[in-house]
Amino acid sequence: MVSQRRYLLKNVYEHEFKDIFGATSVNILARNMVSTLTFRFRRTDVYLRNEWFNYTNWEWDDFKPFGIDYKLNTTIGKDLSVDQLRKDFDAVFLGMGLTGVNSLLVDGEDNNGIDDAVRYIEDIRQAKDLGELPVGRKVIVIGGGMTAIDMAVQIKKLGSEDVTIVYRRGQKEMSASLVEQQNAQNNGVLIKHWSKPVRLITNDNSVCGVEFEYTSVKDGKLVGTGEKYKIDSDMVFRAIGQTFEDDADGLPTLGSGRISVDENYKTSISGIWAGGDCVNEGEDLTVSAVEAGKKAAESIHMELS
Ligand SMILES: Cc1cc2nc3c(=O)[nH]c(=O)nc-3n(C[C@H](O)[C@H](O)[C@H](O)COP(=O)(O)OP(=O)(O)OC[C@H]3O[C@@H](n4cnc5c(N)ncnc54)[C@H](O)[C@@H]3O)c2cc1C
């Protein structure tokens, strides 16, 4: 994989630089899940709202010969408008992911000890010293997807004594694959099914447990059975899904809360493409984001050639 990418970059650089510079850059960058990607003539700018990113230095070093410039701490919609980007560049690719997090909708979520799993995972990724991260002794992770599994396994490895994933439906309904579930269990994580949180138990503004209600399906609907139980906990993580933050002015038309695109990943605004988790066809998988980047790059290349 690595050597293929290196070969592609070398090939483009030596033989096809003029023709496919822009589109190939978009392709390669989008394949690697780069954020908001733009290019003008032979210039490609990447805007990221954070000052960190998920790439190793050698990957960025590989991009440098192409004149790719990345601007960190730049939030599209706040520091720079979508309209302005559209005016400044021939093509804009939005790969904004899902940065909003669903709330549990129970009382007490503003207490200490309750956090979003993705935010904590972000801290793990950026930590210079993992020993400085807060690690609870008894941890509850609420959710049933890969974020819940990642969160539970990572905090267990960081030293938590008891880690429990609680999911409102059964094992088969969890969006995390069986392999992922088994991976968590092999790492000492307990998974409880058919339970939903009804109340956070707190003491001195800090969480000390969660009350759950058993659930079942009645007439096709998930309902509480009325039977409740408590789990002690000094740390609770929400991992019940992420949402597209649509507060940036001038975004293309949305459908089902995400950016609508056609089969070429074109949005409702001419000159703006989008792909990855932020579009409504997104499967929320890395491989789908990679494919979207590739197809969008081809489409941009065709349109600008
Ligand atoms: C904890 C966790 C575990 C996962 N595990 C798996 C797994 O095992 N396998 C799998 O296939 N998938 C997994 N996924 C899903 C996978 O990470 C995503 O499908 C993939 O990252 C989507 O890529 P993307 O480029 O669309 O968005 P992202 O990778 O989310 O990138 C979006 C980027 O855009 C930036 N951004 C957002 N808004 C703005 C703005 N307004 N201005 C500037 N920048 C902005 C964000 O900060 C971010 O850097 C997991 C996800 C999570 C959260």
C-alpha cells in the first residue's frame, strides 16, 4: 500500500505533472481522508480546523513536491466562508466528516466525568504522554458502533479496572462487527445489551454511576421494560453516533442532515464536490471515504480539463 502510493506520486511527478497535477492531488489527498480540499490551477490548499491531523510526517513530506499547502486552525464557515472558497478556487472538495456528537438526552450530562468518546480518542491521538490522560477506574461506554469499541478497548488498555459497553439493542444489531465485539471482549470489556440510560447518578457534580432500563422490541418499536438497574462508574462516555455540523454559511443543499451529492460527488453548487462521511450516501467507513475521494477527483479533473 505504502509503496504503491509512493510509486504513484513519483510517476505523477515525473511524467504527468502538468496534466493531472490538481486532480491527482485531490485524489491522493482525499484517499487519505483529508479535510476540506481546494485547488486553483497548480495550487492545492488543504484547510483543517485543527492543528493536528491523522497523517504521518512522511505522508505530508510526499505531498510537498506538489506545492500542496495546508492551512491549520482554519474552520470553513467561521474563518473562511464557503462562498469565498468558491470564488477563489476553480474547484472545492468538502470532506468535513461528522464532527457533531449526539447527546444521551438524560439529566446530568453537564456533570464532571461524562464525555464524548470521539473527543477523548482525539486526546489519546494527540497526547505526548498517555500517562497524563484521566483514566477512570470504572468506565461505562454507551453505544454500539466502532467508536464505542475503540473507546472501551483503549481506556481498558490505559488501565481502567472495569469497562462496560452498554447498548440499547442486541448483539446482532450492533453496528460494530462481531470481530470488533470479540476484540473488545478479549481485551476484558464487558458488553451489556438491551439497556438504555435513564439517569446519570452524580455526587458533588461528578458522575458516580448510571441507571439503566432494560429494553425490548414491542410492535416493531424499542421500548423500556420498566425494570431498572445501576452500574457504578466514575467515567461515562457517549458513543451514540455523530452528526454533520451544518452551521457553516453557504453550504450546498443537504438531505437527511448531510450534504447531497450526485454519482460524481457533485453538490448542488457548481464547482463544489463533497465526499466521505459528510455526504448523505456516506457509509461512515474509511474505504467509502477513499472511494469518494477518488471518484470526486476524477470528476473534477474531467470538468476542469
Ligand atoms: C472512533 C472511531 C473509530 C472508527 N473506526 C473505524 C474502523 O475501524 N473502520 C472504518 O472503516 N471506519 C472507522 N471509523 C470511521 C472513519 O473514521 C470515517 O468513515 C472516515 O474517517 C471518514 O473520513 P472523512 O474524510 O469523511 O472524515 P474525517 O476523517 O472525519 O475528516 C474530516 C476532517 O474535516 C475537519 N473538519 C470538519 N469540519 C471542518 C470545517 N468546517 N473546516 C475545516 N475542517 C473541518 C475535521 O476536523 C476532520 O479533520 C471510525 C470512526 C471513529 C470516530
